[in-house]
Amino acid sequence: MNETTRQMRQMRQIVVVGGGFAGTTLARALQHRLPAGWSVVLVSEESYTTFNPMLAEVVGASVFPEHVVAPIRQMLAPDGACRFVMGRVIAIDRAARTVRAETLAGVQAIGYDHLVLAFGTRANLALLPGSAEHALPLKLVGDALNIRNRVLQRLARIELEHDAALRRRLGHFVVIGGGFSGVELAGELADVLKSARRWYPRVQAHEPRVTLLHDGMQLLPELPASLGAAAAASLRARGVDVRLGAKARAVRADGVDLSDGGALDSATVICTIGTRPNPLVEQLGREGLPLERGRLKVLPDLAVAGAPGEPGGPGERGLWALGDCALVPNAAGGGLSPPTAQFAVAQAQLLAHNLVEAIAGRPTRAFAHRSRGLMATTGHLKGVALIGRLRLAGLPAWLLWRAFYLLRMPTLGRKLRLWVEWTWAMVFAADITHLRFTGTHEVDAPRAPALP
């Protein structure tokens, strides 16, 4: 055991499970605020944080994949009382106050004095019949790259096909869900198909097309109706077939069945709706912690409701949750906090304060946060935004969206790289490189069968 490890084990520990917006913001806020003798251990399956609202831009080649992720180790101060462990937490032993994590060195037990659950949700591929087998999700960086490659593969395949019906099906991309992810993805798909088609001269202008299905009567239902209508108008101006009140009933290998009895022929269906709980939440629910809507119920100060008290001192409960895995009451206006990055960051900032107060035996505060605004892009140079009572559409909303995420990106170097890439994309055509990640030993292996 080296000296650093020995010192870490002698210190009292706050273990944070999850490397998303909530977990990394909390760890960064705590690392220089904890009293002597305390440290933070951040455990995450991935070594980076993904800026999920920017995944659609990876699909549209507006940015490269490495520009929408930030290495967790670079986000934490090397001289702070914070340690990062890359691993998947597979079990929580609340009696022994340990978490068990699968790491590169095998399964390891990590002890804690306070445990913070800050992991996200999983994509629910079982929400629609056939979606697990035939639809593409958009939840991870790998999903975005997979969709981007599928778009380029479809265009290349159309050039080689002679059957008109098959060409139409190959060129038809259906997006299910009219929320933020679906709207942004539909806009990016329309843009990249239009931009890339010039390099596929045998693909006719009418063949690549995008359809957006939304079962409600307004896109972006979290925004005012006028902005939802503006988003729909912007997408339709780009050639997207926006279908409101259209509910998908099932996904097939060659299309989508609709609840009204209709059907759409499509070789590529992308599903942006539905999430399911992290398996750890389900485990804790079976052990008696209260769940609602697949999320852990927490008290106003973000302590998990019903968790046993921590005997270390007054005010210490020992088990906390925030972000997508938690059902957080919001004292500002009542109701519950939405599972968005903005609220996850605000919860993390409050929990950093509450943990310091709990360690000192002082009262904690209730979570209260008012939304600073909601934004969505609808394609290149277009977007919608609600900032307080101010409603924006078009170029101003698009610029505001980019400015917000540019400021959220950690480190000056990453901000500069992203700004340069965005500026480049405003002038030059989207990149059409299809990355197969073929290793040397795979070069002469038989190719996979053609996509349906």
C-alpha cells in the first residue's frame, strides 16, 4: 500500500457515485471546502462527463465526439482532497457502509461515511414493441456515433441500389419523440443529409428525408406553445415532416406502425423517448428505500427519505441522492425538480453546502431553484429559448444555446477547441468521415452482412 492510499483510507470519506453533471459538480465544490480529515471519492463507470444536450451535434458532425465530453480527472484539482475511481458500482452494503465497484483491478470495496447517489438513468428500449431490436437510442456518445455512421451508410447504400421503393425506405429517417432530444436530432439530421448529399451524386434530392413523430399536439411541451410552434415551423422549413398527435405503436425492421393504423416505411428509426432506472435504484428499492416513478424519494435537503440515521453526529444522515436518480422536491414554487442538467448542477451546489453543514452538526437547507431558462436548437443557426419571460427564436436563440454550453465546458483549452470547431462548422460543410475503428487484425476479416 503506497502512502497516498494509506492516507486516503485513514481519512473519513464522502463517496459520490456517478460522473455526470451532478456528481462532478458536487466533487468539485467539495474538494476545497471539506474540513481536515475528510476526502471525496468519485466513482464513475466512464472516465469522462458527457454533455448530453450536445449529442445531436455529434450526429450532425457539427462537433467531434471528443468535444462533447470532459475528462473527469482534468475537472478535479490534483492537489485537492478528491480521488477518482473508474468503476461500475454493483452493490451497496448500507450496514457495512461500503460500495462494491468493478474496476480495472477487479472488484473493490470502498468504505464511506457519507454516500451520495448521483448516477443517471438508462434508455428504455422496451417502451415500444420492437424498439430494442430495430430502433437506435440516443443516450451515449457511442449512440451518437452509431447514428452518424448509419446515416452515411444509408447514403452510400442508396447509391448502389436500383429498386426505387428500397431507395425511398433507405433514405427515410424517422425520429420518435418531440422533446428536446428529438427536436434537436431531427434538425441536425436534416442539415447533415442536405450537406452530405453533394458528395453522393447518385442520391436524388428527394430521397433523403426526416420525419419527426410526436404524440402530443405541441413540440417541446416544457416550453410555451408559441415556442413549440416556432420549433415546428423551423423544422418544416428544413424539410422535416413534423407529425403532431402521431403515436408510434411498434417499430419494425422496415418501418414504424402508428396507433391510428397507419405505417411509415423506414430503414432507420431513432427513439428519443423513455428511460428506465439504474439497476442500483432498483436494488435499493427492494431493500426498502422509497421509490416513486423509478427514482429515489429525497427530503428537501436531498437526504434520501427513509434512510437510517448516521450515528456520527447531529444532522448526519449519511445517504443522499440528486440528479436523474432522485425525486427532488423544489421549495421554489413547489412541485418536483425536472431531471435536467441545470437542476442537477443547482442540486449539487446545495448538497456541497449541506454536507459541510452536516459534518459540522449544523442545520441543512432545503433545495430551492428557479429555472434560468430552457433552450433547444432546431438545426444550423436556428433555435428557440425561454429566458425568464423572454422568448427567443431563430439565430439569437441558437447563439444563446451555444454560449451557455461553451461556458459550461470545463478548462480554457476545451472551451477554445469547441469554439474553433463551431466556428469552422459555420463556414465549411459537415465532415462525412465514416469511422469503422478497424484494428489491424480485422483488416482481412469477412465484412459484416449488409444492413437491412
